[in-house]
Amino acid sequence: MTENTLWHPVAQSHEVLQDAPLSVKLLDQAVVLWRNNEGAVQAFVDRCPHRGARLSMGRVENGHLECPYHGWQFASGGQCVKVPAAPDFVPPATQRVKSFDVQEAYGLVWVRLQEGEAENANAAALPAFAAEADAHLRKVNCGPYDVAASAPRIIENFLDMSHFGFVHEGWLGSRDATAMAAYKVESTATGVLATGCKAVQPQSNLHSTSAAEVEYTYEVTAPYTAVLTKIPEEGTSKQGWREQIGLFICPITPDTSRVWFRLAVADFESTDAQLREFQHTIFVQDQPVLESQLPKALPLDPRAEMHSAADRMSSAYRRYLRASGITFGVC
């Protein structure tokens, strides 16, 4: 496994328009996104192979991406189809811009930095988000958040419950109840799973009126993706539901990231804005701490930082990254 073979979210689907290209960055690579006449998203290196201008400064013309410098046009898949200064010239197959696999899922555009056309992308390789298939749950995306922290640091924070009483005091935790009960951690085919994670939370959601013990399941479904599943308390109207929060990260550079959350919830009373505001409140409490951590990259050497029994999930995540050969955002 390498970072280039993984699927990464780079933008929200609604941001990629049919009449204008969009510039994004993934794994230190500048990428341009655009839609062809059929509405299918394309992902190219954001550099014209003619004279190196940024294609994202151009426009979409007749279903082709047009360079802003000399007007060269590129079709889906990257083939050059028009050179205005030489109208009778038929560009050979070698005159093309490098393209990447791209697909849309979970309200986001996903790219992997391999050359190929979108129809050849392997959808099964996309990080799983099981609640997406549950038509009863309401889906809302939150973000993006641009964070001066590495993607693995952000994932590890998401998996960590022992900071709740300090970073999220009065919301997800309390200084009076910081002891963590034992939980189970196991490896999976796609990452790491932690079950039986319990915490007393003053306000675990918008409608909480008193403190309650909640139970979570955390799963790493790809190196830069994690999913939290909330198991409702007994006796509540949501008993039997399995709400989820997906954390999807675009690793922009080794120490900067763009973050989205996807909520799959049984809350049909709150507005989208209210759901986003609650998630925003929680994440902006995390963000300054995340951005303060040194080193910026997540250390994979078990001797580099100290650990306790409460850290068994994050330790398992680090072992998974090391075993997977991940090098971007770690040290």
C-alpha cells in the first residue's frame, strides 16, 4: 500500500461545476477538477504539458478543459484535442495531460494519484461508510476545515476518548469522570476496530438534557479515514439505530490537511445548520490542540512518545500505519 494507491477526498461534489475548473492539492500534488459534458468529474495534473501554465486558471469549453495560456484543449482522460495556433494539426496520442482516477461518494469527490480514466476506478477500494446504505438515516456533510496538522494526527485525535474531559469539558466529557473503562481493539482487513468504548458525557448531541453514559465503536477504514458508530442508550427512542460520523481527510502536505465530517443521524428535528454548528463547536475545540502538537508528523516509533492503557486504540493505529507502509504525515 502507498498513499498514491489510496482514495482521498479532495472537494465537495457541489464545488465542481460544469463551466469552471477547480484547483485542489493532494499529497503535495496540484490537481485540477472539472466536469465534462456528461457531468462526469475529471482529475488532471494542474499543469499544461505545453508550457506549464496552471490549467485551473483556464475554462471548460465545449466539454473540454482549455488552457488559459495558448488555448490548448484536453478531453476526458487527458488527450489533447485542439491546438488553436495550428488548427489543422491532429495531436498524437502522446500529447496528453496526466489524468487520475476519480469518483464521487458521500457527497465528496475522491481522487487517487494513479493515471487512468474514471471508469476504470475500483469503487470497492473506497473507504467504507456503512451508514451510507441506511436510507432511514439523515446524511449531512460538515466542513471543510483546513488544519495545520498531519492527517494521522487528526485521525488519532478522533480515536481518542481520554481527552474529552479536558478539551471538550461540559460537552463530551467532564473533569470529574475521566477514567476510561477497558475496551477491545482488533485488526480488520482494512484497518483497526475498537469496541465497547464508554464515556460519561454531559452533552453528546444537540438534544441531550442530562449527562449519560454513551458507548461508541471506532473503526479505521483506511489510513486517513475513520468512522465513529454511536450505540444508543437503552430505553431511548433511538434504541436499535446505529448513527455514524465519518471523518474523511485530504492530506494536502505532510503537515496540513483538509477535513470533512459526514453525519448519518436519526435527528430529524434539527436543521442542517444546527447539526453542522454542533459538530463545528466540537472540532474547533480540537483544532488548536492538534495544531500545537510536535512533531507535526505522527511518530510511529513506539519509543518516541509515552503511552498508557487508555491509548491502546491509537497505538494499534500507529502499528497499522507502519505495517501498511504509510510515509506521508508520519515520522
